[in-house]
Amino acid sequence: IIKPTKHQMVYFVGDSRTVGLQLALGNSAPSNVDFVCKGNQGLDWFRQTGYRELLRKLSKQSRKTKKAVIINLGVNDMSNINTYVVYMRKVSENLKQNYNCDMYYLSVNPVNSAMIKSVGGKARSEAQIASFNRTIYKNLCSGKNKSFTYINSCTNLQMKGWISNRHDMGIYDGLHYSNATYLRIFDYCMRYLNR
């Protein structure tokens, strides 16, 4: 497991996929990596609960501590994209100015829409994800005054392959990943942060 070296603390913020990441790491998670996440959530949860929880964790650290925050939200409410853009810009400004955070947006990672359909899950398409990621990149992660640095693990997984097998328990829902896939996402993020 790769440890963060350029940041003294790293916070992953997200939905069930981030919960999955935390579970896959288990006790091997580096001591300077922390999580704020809840299954089946999106922007409303972040505004009402997640953000406060993140601020509480950040304020326990010294102002001088170099921190990274990785946001990985969107797969559960892709139609909220415009609100994401506006709200996340404010979040980024606050965390950069007041908490000494480097801000990262982790791409919404791939789904298998056929698998999702076969288990009766909420419809999500590959095209929706591509569109969400493009909008996040264009509006939050590019240009001189960008709010976030974009971590594109989605393209990496699409090129190198990924497995939908929730926690290796034989649940092929097209949305959640095998432990090995979660660990690859984690390593990809750590390599990116440590560059």
C-alpha cells in the first residue's frame, strides 16, 4: 500500500464507493489517510452532514499541516451537476484559504449499465458518467483559477480493466468494485498525490 508523502493528512470524501475503498484497505490504510463517507449519498448528504464532519476533522489538525481532500461524489446524483459545480467551488475556496488543503476531484469511476439493469439497480449509463466527469473537469479542474486538480482514474480503469464484485462477495451489481479494484484506485490516487 502506497502512503502519502507530500501531504501530512489525506481525506477521501464520498459515497458507497469510498466506503468500499475504506473497507478494502482495512487495517492496512496508512495512518495519515482518513475518510468521510456514507453509502447511497450525494450532494445533499455532503451539504447537510459530510461537509461538517470533514471540517470537524480538518480543524483537529494544525493550520500548518499540509492536507489533501479528495472528493469522489456524483454517481448517485449526476443530474445535480450544476449544483455540484457551484457548491464545490465554494467548498474548495474555504478549504484552501482556511484549512491549508490541496483540493482534488476524483473522477466518477466506471459502471457496467447492463449489470446494473440485470440486478434492478438505479439506471446509470456510461454516457452519463462521461458527461458528468467532463463537466466537473471543464468547470472545476481546468483554467488558471481552477478549484480542484482532477484525478482521472476512470480512464485508467477503462483502459486497464476493473471488476464489479462487491467486496469479493459474489455481488456483481455493475456499480461496486472488487477489493483489488478499490486498492488500484487508492494506489492511483496516492501516486498522483505523491508526484
